[in-house]
Amino acid sequence: MNASTHRVLRPAVLSILGFTALTLVYTLVVTGLAQVALPWRANGSLLVVRDTVRGSELVAQGFTRPGYFWPRPSATSPAYNGASSSGSSLGPTNPALAKAVEDRVAALHAADPGNTAPIPVDLVTASGSGQDPHISPAAAEYQAARVARARGVDAGRVRALIAAHTLGSTFGVLGEPRVNVLELNLALDSAFGGNR
């Protein structure tokens, strides 16, 4: 290796080693601070019931039984897979989106034929990430009668759980009111028994 090659390679190698070390140190510092300041959030906001992890507060799960509230449709494959978060990438004029919405409307009508209320849009369209764990209070209300009937309880008690689990806008101005589906379903199991 001649002197001019050495002069060029030495700073490049030192830069790579320096930035690698800096990246590792930064990662360790940020991870350590997160574990100290917000350990629940740093570990994925996991919801634990009787020493069993039931899911994350941040990622939707697929519920299909009539005694549970259903989340927004998943845009991921396989469905509700947190490792493959992505949007559907279907525009509003795409015939595939229109067909998917029609199919979802038909499925909701089939699951609760007596429900003539308008179907909230978030029950038939996926979120931007395809993993949104929340539905609107209107989407929860739309499902309340079906859930109550399947569980054999008064719909008013189910609606009270919806109200208790409805989160307002962040800081009173950011976002819309929302209901975390997993938390609401866990509350249903706690109040009325599970595995419906």
C-alpha cells in the first residue's frame, strides 16, 4: 500500500469506526433512558392480565367473535401482523378499495342484520398504518347491541364500558375521541366473563 492510498483509507476507516461507536453509544443511552423514564412504553406498552401478555396498547388485534368489539380492518398480510405494518396504498378511486369496502359492509350487515344504523367509515376502511388499535366511539356504539346480545347482557352496561374507555382528544385539541379495542375487550371479559 503506497502513502497516498494510506492517506485516503485511514480517515475513511476511522470515520466508519467512529460513527459505528457513536451509533452504538447513542442507542445504548437512549434505550437506557427510556427504560428508566418510561419502562412500560419502552417495552411496547404491553397489556398484561394475570401474568399473561394479551397484546400491545399500540397494535390492533383481530377479534372476530360476535361477543367482542371488532377493530378497523387490517391492511397487513397476514392480518394484524405488527411486524408488517403498512397502509393499503389504495386510492379513493381504486375499484379494489370500493370492492373491499362493499365486502366489509356486507360482513357487518350479516353479523348484525337488525342493525340499520349507518356504518362508521372506520369499520370498513383500514388506517394509514393498517394497525390502528383504536376505533371511533361511533364505531364502538354501532357494535354495542351485537356484543350485548352475544354476551347475554344489557346493552346499557356495554355502552357504559364504551363510555368508560373512550379517550378524549390529546391535550383537549389533538386528534379525535377514540376507543382502544383491546382495552375495551379486556374490560368486557373482566366484567362479563371471557372467551365469547
